[in-house]
Amino acid sequence: MMRKTRWIQHGILLLSLFLMGSAFARGDVSLDEAVESARSRTGGRVISAETQEWDGKQVHHIRLLTKEGKVKRIKIDSKSGRRLKGHPRQRDR
């Protein structure tokens, strides 16, 4: 039974990655797509999600509550779909 559940989880993950890959290929990632991506990667529950302008870029800010009870913050560039780490000014240092 555990093996079947694992196969189902992997199938869902692969399907979501495939669907998100096509969204990223378009060059535009909606907030809903970014939220689903973050949720499926972490397995957490979404607390909040919003899009803000960050150094001239539209960035999706997503906060999730992990299964361990910790808050995780994820930032995703709305054009590339890539996850951003830290603030751009901090990366330049």
C-alpha cells in the first residue's frame, strides 16, 4: 500500500512539474501557478501569496506553513518562474 501511495505522489509531482514547465516556457507565471508550484515542492499549506514589484521586477511572494509547523517564505520571479533567494541588493554584495 505504501508503495502505491508513493507512486501516486510521484505521478502527481511529475504532472505538476510538466504543467508548470509549459507555463514557465511561456515566460509568464501567474500567482496561482507560482503558489501551486511552491505548495507541491514543499507539501506545505499556503498562508499568504501576493505579487509585488521588486527592483523593477514582478515577484510572487508566497508564505507557507510546513508540516513541521515552520513558516517558509518563497519568492518567484513572475517572468522566468525561477525561485529567488534573498533580496537582489543582497545578492550583489
